[in-house]
Amino acid sequence: MQHRYGPRLSFALIAATAAIGLVILWLAPADALVPVHFSGRWVPDRFATPLHGISIWIGLLSALWLVFFGIQYCFRSDTGLQASLPVYDLAWITLTASLCALAVGAMEYAVGIKVALGSLNAVMTGVFLLVVGNCLGKIRPNSLVGIRTPWTKANARVWDRTHRACGPLFILAGVGLIAAGFGMLGRPVDLKLINCVMLGMLAFCYGLSWLYWRQEKTRG
């Protein structure tokens, strides 16, 4: 049994977020509100009382933990996924940390601290892409995670080449989103920008896997 750090560290991050939420709940005035929904530009458009709002955020984080924890057992017979568990754990921790940062930023509204959540989301999404891109080439062929196109699933060599080639793209996209989050691109950060980046990456990875598959067919 390999050493696993994903479940424990991600749980610790959620527990720390819950502790911060309790402190905020204790400090918040009676008429305070916590945002629980946002527009495309990350402007809060739905609020709840501190207790309700903090419960929603911690509930979402707990649900994420249960999903990640449960999936690994549903696919425990998948040798490719088991070999990729270190990458799985790293992505789990990074995604949890990103959502914990957003949760704390939202909960701080209850004590009068207004964080630029759109910028924070762009930075944390960028960090997630940086981490994933750095270890994308280590993901072995499996039935759950990775760049799963009809061509990567059909050929292990296409899988490896696609993942290794797309890693730098993820890193570049991550750097771009971090720069956007810090205002270095000169435009506001919204979901439209992030969606465009994600769709562009998806199209590139999809097309590149097809190209590698065609090369393999020609070679064969």
C-alpha cells in the first residue's frame, strides 16, 4: 500500500477552513451576510446569514472530499489509476486548497472584508493548472483521469505523447490566469475569460491526440 497524502491533507484544509468559519461566525455582527452565489463577473448576487452561508461552503467542500475519496475505491481495480494516485492526490489537494481560499474569501464578507473573488479564482485556477501541467506526463492510461479522447484511449503511445506535449500548455495557461488575476493583463477577470482558456486547451489537446494517432497509424 503506497503512502497516501491526498485524503489527510485535503481533510486538514477543510477542517482549517471550518475553524476559520467558526471564528468569523463568532465575530460577525447580527445583520451580517455571506455570499453564496455569484454572477459571471464574480459579483455576489445571493446572500445568506453567516451560519447558513458558512454551512453551505463547508458542505460543498465536504462533498468534494467525499467524491474524491469515493472515486478512488470505485476504480480500485484500475491499475492505471492506482499507478497515477500520487498525481490524483496532488490534484485533489490543489483543488481543495483553491476552493478553501474562495470559501474563506466569501466568508470574510460577514466581517466587512471584501476580497476580489474573481481575481482570487483566476489565481487559484492558474495554480491548479500549473500543478496539473507539471505532472501531466506522469498519468498512466486509465479509465477516469487525464486527457481521455478516443485516440488516447485506443493507443498507449498516443496517451503518453499527448500528455507530455500538453503539460507545457497547462503550465502556460496557468501562468496566464495568475497574471490575469493580479491585473497584469489589463482586463477584468470573469468566467468568460476562464472558460475561453479551458475551451482553447480542450480543443488543442483533442486535436493533438488525433494528430498523434494519425502518425501512429501511418507508422504502423
